[in-house]
Amino acid sequence: MRYLEYREQRAHNTQGFPFAYYHITPVHPRYNMVYHWHPEYELILIVAGRLQMRLDSAAFTAVAGDILLITDGMLHGGVPEGCVYECIVFDIQAVFPPALCDEDMRRILQHKKPIRSLFTKEMRPYRHAVKMFEAMRQHTKGYHYQALGALHQFLGEVILNEMYEPVQFKESKSRKEMVRMKDVLEMIRSNYHDILTLDAIAECAKMNEKYFCRYFRSVTGRTPMDYLNYYRIECACEQLTLSDKSILQVGLDCGFNDGSYFVKVFKRYKAMTPSQYIRQFRN
């Protein structure tokens, strides 16, 4: 099972119910939210601690109690700080087929009225989002109707109170560059286990190396090669916890051609060795 797909591969439409729920703690293989995107919507509830977030290129800190809304196609990632968080990923098109929506909902689906990304306790839609998490977490009889009903109420409050963000980018150069960024992330996802040079990654973005490095860092907070190694280590964490491969084999499979270098890079990002990580996960 692969956790670290940029576009969510898990079927969210199980038995006609287009929702999936995740409870994320420090021992979860997907604890660090690598910068990525997917075609579904996602709600994130910060249960404890802090989450350093990036949405497209905007950076901010989400704290315990905050709820984040990630819309389809939005680039996002997060670095937890003593954080526990929950996620609900859902297919908005399955819940609200465009042909059956009113004008307000169609404009939301078309990104002409993008919903705000951060919801706090004093905002009216907040309590309905909390009910969605309660229904998905408790998983009692009828929970899917409760979750669907809470989503309708949440969006109803958003529309009633016009809780939208300003439309950004449109067809500007910045928007085109963000589309190229998705191509770069897809390239890394598909080829992280192979030799990837800065030149090849910049060429994928159709930018010269110097400009690409500046742009990539402004969006992700990391240099391209730092991000590549970070992503490789996240993939290694997944394999270390979900497979019976040796540490050396995991390192080789994740793009490191030397076992000692793999351990060194792993320790840089995780502050522990792969062996220590395995013991922590199993305990």
C-alpha cells in the first residue's frame, strides 16, 4: 500500500460513499505532509500542537482547534510540531454533481468563488465541520448520512456568509508556473528512485536553473534537491514500516546508491537512524 502518492490513489467512493478519514499521529508513515496535490477536497482538523502549512505558495501556522479546507488541485504541505491531526478527503463532484447545483455551488466548483482555507471556532461553518469529523471518527450506524448532512450545512453557511478568498492568479504567469510546479512534483513522484539532476528537474519546469531554484524555494520552502531528498526519506519511512525489506534495500529503492549515505540523510531529516525509526514505530 502506497501512502505517499501526490494524487490520492485510495478509493474514496467505497460503496457509494465518497469520504475517507485519517487520524494522523507522529508514528503514522504519512505524519509529515509532503508538498503535494490531489483532485479531491480535504478538511484537516488540528487536534493538538501546531502545523506549519503551505497552501500554494502562502505559508502560515495552524494551531490546535483550527480547521483547514484544501480544495481540489491546491498545492499543499505541512510540517507538524508536536501535532496530531485528522483528515477527511472527499470527492466534491460526487457529492454535488455540477448539473444539479445552483449558481453559487457551480461557481465554487469552478473556482470562481474559492472558499477560504482557514476556519476557527468563532466562525459559523466551523461547528458543522466538527460534526463531520465526529461522524467519521465514531463510525456509528448512519454516520455517512451525518457526515453528508454536516457537509451540506457547512457549505450552506459558507455561501450564506460569503466566506470566500479573493480569486488569485487566474491566467497569469504565476498560475502557469504553479501548473508547471505540479509537473515537477509529478516527475519527482514517478522518478525519485532514479538519478535526478537539477538540470533535468528545471527542464521539466521549463525554467532556467537559477530562476527555477528561487521559484521552487519560494513555493515549497525548500531547494529542489533538498525537497527530493526529503521526499525520498518520506518514501523510505513508508517502506521501513510497511514492508519487510532490509534498511539497505530500502535506501537503494529510494534513490540512495550508498547505505551509509542513506543513514546519514535519514538522520538529518528524522533526527534518528532508520533502525531507531523502526523501533519507534513498532513500539
